[in-house]
Amino acid sequence: MLSTAADRVASASRRILVAEPSTAESTKKLQRSAAANVVCGFALAGICLLAFSLRLFSVIKYESVIHEFDPYFNYRVTQFLTKEGFYNLWNWFDDRTWYPLGRVVGGTVYPGLIWTAGIIWNVLHFFNIPIHVQEVCVFTAPLFSAFCALTTYFLAKEVRNQGAGLFAALFAASVPSYISRSVAGSYDNEGVAIFALVLVFFLYVKTINTGSLAWATANALSYFYMVASWGGYSFIINLLPIHCLACIFLGRMNSKLYVAYAPFIILGTIEAASIPVVGFNAVLMSEHFGSFLAFGVLHAAMGMLYIKHILPAKTYNAAKALALSAGVAFMAVVAVLVVGYVMASPTFGWTGRSLSLLDPTYASKYIPIIASVSEHQPPAWNSYFTDVHILVLLAPLGLIACFRPMTDASLFLILYGVTAVYFSGVMVRLMLVLAPATCCLGGIAADQILNTFCKSIGPEEGSGGWVGLIKTWMDGEEPAAQSDSVSVDSRPASSSTSSAPSGRRQKSAKNKSKEAAAKEAEASPFNAFNLFGGTRDKLPRDVGIIGALFFFGMLVFYVFHCCWVSAEMYSAPSIVLQSRSPQGGVHVFDDFREAYGWLRHNTHEEAKVASWWDYGYQTTAMANRTVIVDNNTWNNTHIATVGRAMASPEHQAWQIYRDLDVKYVLVVFGGFVGYPSDDINKFLWMVRIGGGVFPDIKEPDYLGERGYTIDDKAGKVSFL
């Protein structure tokens, strides 16, 4: 009995001695993890600061001013909101635009951006911070670009890991295609809509990974903000059904997918219909029919899966055949009804812009006003390098990495990347939608590449890639494999026998870590070389160091490129022009604001001003005069009337303008300074749009021997 008790005490003592090192090791791991999280937090803060700072060149080089054309309407509506309140905005009838028709602003505007700026302005004034509404509008887009970088981090982290998230956030903070619509002063819908887009995707992926109904509800609310912010919400309502159907037909259907998709469609459709500019289009337009199809297929598949679990095999086969027959018959009836409904519409239930995406030649054939907008043109190939830079190389590698291992989250990112590439190739404006996809894919590729290099630099065992290497360096100790051997050898000889099981457990843990490393290597984009007789061994240390340095050099080059693009290409406001003399001097032309100021101070308050539709928003906002047409382009006949007047001889144009009660005509001529976007360059579109409504305007009449010219070799039409 005494010997048995002594053996028990000795055994317990040995267990304590064995457990102490593991407890200390776990404590060190927790400390390293906490320190790494702090470093990650500081890195994200720096990335957000970078995202905000990169977009301030326009304020530094010029001044705090609203850019482009559409932002002036948003700024004018925001001014009305801060003065009159949210409720009066819904009922505001604007008689300064589209004379004599006017415009119901509350029912024709996406209010998300205006709501956001109005809330920020009210919060600042609540805390007695006196700031003009213009300054809030100017800095809203840079602020939300920082939020977008954070959201991109969470999306990439949810798809892959923390390292991929950090790289994705860095890319999103500085990618030029997003900078083009989020610089200070670019008060346009995309400034907040891209953040909302990425937020919806993150919450959707989060719901898929967790199956939480709370995350699904948050996803529906974020979709509401997206619908309120931008018409590009149609991309979301078509991409998510594609992912849902792909999961079903690839055999990846589960309850988490149902929780992620079904509540989103129900709540999202109700929320979208509550936005006046969308209304019942959320259920009546063909753009949304795909989401309802996937919703029905998902419920049918879940129903069949439930029946399979509760019925015997023979009974299930009979029920399956019956259900398929009834489902096919029901779908046939629904298809006939939908086709009949769609065929009644001349555009088959699609908007003109959506048809332009599905058929890139549609706008040039049937809707010249859409084709006349430069941002609706296909991008040049060099635009991809300018706007996404090294992500052109990294994104395909990230796409490959998403296949190994394939998860529901990585499948979503694959579909997002592929569809975004297609749509960006059709319309240069949709490079904005491509940017977050390339950032996430590029972040995954960058993480894999750096892991490959750092595994040859770091410890032999358990390095965990570049993040693990940083943790090891922060800990300031030797590699884990060496410390393990020291701790084993330093034990007393009397405990060597009893430590044998512990050694076997350590070997088992090491084998598991090796298996995990092998799986991680298989997930690497470089594993393609292994399929052709390569090896999975680590790279030589020197190669790893050189490769890591070269990769960091590419990142530095990317950041410098983004800074240059932001400063030189995307920071100039359209109302202030700048040119350089042969001697290197800089000339600033402020003709636009001078012209609008002249109209404001030298014309009657009720005077009507005619111009091409590009300048309508600016004329209303800065000159405070009534315009005939503006950038909303909702009435093609009205715009064609102005185009007809512009394309007619002087006496005919005078009569058209008098019929419209026009007192002044604003014409932009940039030939003296080489301004490429004046009315002479746009004149052919005036002819085409006017000729689309009025048959007496024929484009061949304006073409001379050398094509479209304005000299004595011009076409048949005489303007004098």
C-alpha cells in the first residue's frame, strides 16, 4: 500500500514537471499572439492613415473644392438637407432643373451619400464643431476609403487568413482605380458605395462561415445602405445568386448557405423597395429575377435534403421523382409567365446600362446618350496597369490559390473576381468594382509568396509563414524546434523513462505540424510547379532573402506609383484647369467658376440657361440659374431638343431656344488652351442624340471630305 501511494506521488510529480514547460510555452504563445495583434492594429491604423492621406493631394495642390459634375448636384442636395431636414428632402420639387418639367428630387436620387454627409454634419454641430457643409462633402470620400480598407482586411481575412487581410487592406488603401472616385472633393456616390459593396460581401462570407442569423441580419442592413447609395447594387443582387447556385450544383449546400442567402433575399428586397428611386423595380425588373430563381432552387434543394433524411431509400426515390415532376411543371408555368411579362417590355425588363453590360454594342446602336459618356467606354489595356498596377500579376495567382483549398468563401471570391474582370472590360467605370476583388486576390497571393520566402528564412518548425516569423522575432528567442530539444535534454535522467510517452506525443505533434505545413504548401500558387516533378522542399535561405527583398521592392514601387497617380492624374478638379508652359511654368485656368460667377451676378434670377447636359449640375449649383437639361439624363427627348438646337443653323437654333424660354446659352470652347472636352469635341454626340429623336438631323450632313471637321471642308450644314 505504501509503495503504491509513493508511486502515485512520484507519477503526479512527473506529470507536473512535464506540464510546467507546456504551460510556459502556451503562455509565451499567448504573449506573442497578443503582441502580434497589437502590431496588426497599428498596421491597420497606418493603412487607414495612408488611405486618407493619399486622397488629399487635390486639397494641397488646389483648394478644398467639389470636383467634376455629378458631385455638384449631391452637394446642392446636401445643402438643402442640412437646412430643411431629412423629411422635407423626400418632398422637394426642384424647379431649377429640366425646365419646364422640373424634378422630384426625393424620388429620383440615391440618398445614401447625402444621408451620410448630413449625419456627419449634424453630429459635428451637435458637439459644437462649426464646420461648413462643403468641407464635410469634400472629405467624406477619403474618410470612407479608410473604412473600405478596414472592410477589405476583414473580407480577405475571412476568406484566407490575417496576413492576406493585411496585404488586401494595403492594396485597397492605395489602389488607383478606387482613388479616382474617392479623392478629396469627389463627392460622388461611389465614394461611399464601394465601402458598402465590400461590407456586404464581408458580412455575406462571415455568415457563410458561421451560420449566424445575427450576421445575416447585419448583411441585409448593409445591403440597404448599398441600395440607398448606388445603382451598382444590381451587381450584388446578381453575384450572390450565382454563388448560391454554384454551391448547390457543386454539392456544397448546407444550412449555413441557407442562413446566409434566404434572409438576405427577403429582407434585402423589402429594404430595396423602400428606397423611392428603386421602389417596385426591386421585384419587377429582370435584373432581380435571378435572385428569386436561386431563392426557389435553394428551398427546393433544402426540401429534398430534408425528405432524404426522414424517408427510407425507396420511399425517398419515389418522392424525389414526384417532386421533380411537380417542380418542372411549376417552373415551366412560371417561366411562361415571366417570359410573357419580359417580352412586353422593349428592353426585356432590363435598364439601358444593364443591357450595355450584357451586350457591349447595345448602347452605340440604340442609346447614344449612354455611349456618349466617356466612363461608359471600354478601358484600354494600359488602363489596367495604371489602375491596379502589380495586382494585374498578383490577382491571377490569388485566383489559383483560392482553388486550394476550395471553400465556400474562396468560391465566392473566385466568382467575384471573374465577373468583375468581365464587367470592367465592358465599362471603364466598373474598374471600381474590380478594385476590391483584385485587392483581396492580390492579398492572398502576396501572403502565399511571402510565406514561401519566409519559410526558408524562419525556424524549421512551426514558423507559420511571415506572420509566424514576425512573432518569433518579436519574442526574441531561438526557434521552437531548438528550444524543445533543450527542454527535453535538460530533464533529469530519472524521468527519462516516464517521459517516453511525452516524447511520442511531441513527435505526433511535430508530424501533425508537418502535415499542416504540407497542406499549406499544396494551397500555395507555386504548387503548380510541383505537379511537373518539382519538390516541396523549402527554398535556399539566400533565395528566400533575395526573393523577400525583391517582393518588398515591388510593394514600395506600387505605393510610389499610387502616390504619383493620385497626385498627377486623379487630383485635378474639372472646374480648375492646369497646364504647363514650355519653360516649365504652371498656368491655372479658372474659367468655369468665372463663367458661373458671371451668370450668377449679371443675369436675372429667373433667367433660363441652355447648355449641353454635362454642365447642368454645375450651372444650377454655382450660378443658381434654371437649366433646360442636366446630368440626370432621364429625358432623352429633352436632351435631343438641346442637341438639335446646337446642331442647327443660327436662325433655327434661335427659334428653338426662344420656344424653351432660354435667355442665355453656355458654350465651352477649349481650343486656345487645348482643352480636350469642350463642346466642339462633343458636337458629334449632339448630332447623334438629336438625330435619334428628330429625323431632320442627319449625321452624314455634318461630315466633310476629311470626316468630322468644323472648317471650310465641313459638311452640308451651314451654321450662319
